[in-house]
Amino acid sequence: MSRKDVFANLNQQGALPTEGTADVRAPKGRLRPILGSPDLIHDTSRSPVGAIGQSLSEVSERSRRAEDIEKRLAEGQAVVSLDTADIDPSFIPDRMPGATEAHDRLVSSIRDQGQQVPILVRPHPESPGRYQVAFGHRRLRAIHELGARVNAVVRDLTDEQLVVAQGQENNERQDLTYIEKARFADRLQQRFSRDVIMAAMSLYKSDLSNMLSVVARIPDVLIESIGPAPTVGRRSWIELAELLSNTKSLDRAVAFVGASEVQYLPSEERFKSLLAHLKPQQKKATARVWSTRSGARLAKVRHNDAKVEIIIDRKEAPEFASFVLDKLQSLFEEYRSTN
């Protein structure tokens, strides 16, 4: 199914009215299928993927737009109060266990101010009387801990529409880490085409390929041991995947991260320490000086496992420098004739 079909179906089943949508659209080139913007679907000339390391103001703006998405979804829809025990998570998990600080802040905020934005659910396709979350997993968990009922918009969504809504909301909030997004994409590919995945996550084909490659080369047990690693981006995960190209390196990595002193570290520090552990450690180059019997300096020699350097100071020994250059070819031929 093409991206256009996915977006069209999402709009047809319980979608929002199109009037008034323009005031919440993102800048040109950003895909906004949850809000119903088919005129933007064909413009794929710019990547909508959120860059790692954006400024705080940009992150804040993306969070505001995510809230706009959810609020507009609720406009014209009945917001109902549901028992959290009747709601199941999405059939495609997208988060890893992480630090509790952000969760605790969310619980405190909802306790003090109430639930500001409803979550989006659908009737559970396999369990009558139950519901399944499209987005709002963190709010659902927080409200469940508070023992309250959750405000939700209930919409009939196909599997594809659900993952598009889930992926787009995550992308706008930009609170999933790189490896969480990569694992989410990997789980999606088990059921959906790449077109659907790219639509759900607002990814270019090359970005998706990189994510799937990382997950394929790094075993789940190692990713779980490292954790979500909030500050670690694409390049670092690709570098780790390349370092794990042989079984010996993989065994070393699993043993290293599993150590209690490493597990005690924050997730991103576990990643950084593992990367440093796996990188080959080059020995420092040793250096010595060649001198004449009278003590005059002829050359400086530096060598390590990778190379040998002979540095001749032309001011100290100009004739010797020319002599060595003239003899290099004949020395090599002599070496080759004896080996």
C-alpha cells in the first residue's frame, strides 16, 4: 500500500474535518498525515526526520506541534473516560525501559494539573470490550499509577492507521531515542511494507535502511543491556554495529555490558564505555634518535604497530638525506631478492 493510500484511509475513518487545518500545519515539506494533509504527501524532497542534537527551542516547538496534533484529533470527537485496566498497549512496542525521572515528572504533572490532552485508542480488534492505544502510552501508564480514569478519543483504526498515528506522534514529540526508533522500525517491518514504515516514521529510504541494518547487526540482548541511550545518535550506533562484526567482539561486548559496575552506569554511559572498550587500542609510537659516533644527529625514527617513520633533518645532515633517498629503490630491490 502506498503512502497516499495509508493517509487517505486514516482520513476516511473518523478523521478530522479538513477546514481550519492550515493554521496548525508544519512548515512546507513536513508530512502531517495524522492531521489529514494529502497535499503534502507528494512533497518528499525534504527529509522530515528530526535531527539529533537540535536546539532546545526546536525540540520545544516539535513538542508543541505534537500537542496540537492530539488536540485537533480530539476536536469534533467524543472524549470518553475509560478504566486504564481496559486498555492494552499498541501491538508494536516502541519504548525501552529508561530513567524514571521523566516518568515521575509526568505523574506529578497529571496529579497536580490533571490530564490536559486525551490519548488515542481504538476498539481492540481481538478482545471485545477492550481498547488498544495508538498514542499516549506514557500518559496511560502515569494515570494508571495514580489510580484514575483516563480521557481518551476512541476511533476505528486499521493496523496501518494505528502505526502511522503512533509513529507520527512519536516523531513530532522526538522523545524516542535513535535505537528505540530503529527497533520500532524493525518490528513494523515484520508486518508492514517499507512504504508504510516510512510514512509512519517520516523517514527517507536510506534512513530506514540504516536503522534496520543497526538492529540486524546488534543482538537484542546487547541492546537491552545498553538501554535507550538518550544522547547516542545514528553514527555512534552504526560504529558499534561495525565493531561487532565478528563473534569474538560480540562475546566481549555482552560480557562487558553485563558486568555489575557497567550496569550501574546511566544508559548513555554504558554505551560510551562499551564503545571505548571495543575500539582497538593503538600503542603509543616509540621514538629514538640515530646519531653519528661523534654525537651528531642523523635522523629520528618513530614506529608503532601501524607504521615506521624516519625523519631526517636536512639542516643537520643534508648529504645523508640525499643518500638515503637515492638508495631507497636499490634497498627495496635487495630486500625483495632475498625474500
